Amino acid sequence: MNDHRKSQALMAWERLFNQAEIRMDAEEQYEALLRLADDFEEDGIISPEERRALIEKATVLYAQSVAGVGEGT
């Protein structure tokens, strides 16, 4: 596994996590984060455990985003 490639991939994931693309709603952001995590694992960039951690982090963000919509935020 190439450490530079892994670092670049995780930085891209974090960028999307911290700032969704323009016109991307919470569901689209969540799906994109999951897709990236899957792709990274399939490409051998991250381990299954690292994939699970990314998915858990994305799920928490999505749940908070959806809860915030109902609260008028």
C-alpha cells in the first residue's frame, strides 16, 4: 500500500466530509463518502477496518445533518 496514495485519498475524503460540493445535499454527500470508502478499500488503499471507520464517521455526519433539517437549522 502506497502511503502517499493513501494520504492523498484520505485528504480527498476529508475535504468532501468537511465541505460538500456545491449543490450537494446531505444524502448526496453521504452517498459520495460511502462510495469513496468502498473504492478506497477495493483499490487496496485502506483496510476493511479503516473503511468501517470512514463509514461510521459519514453516518454520524449524515444523521446530524438530517436531524438539523427537522430542527430548522
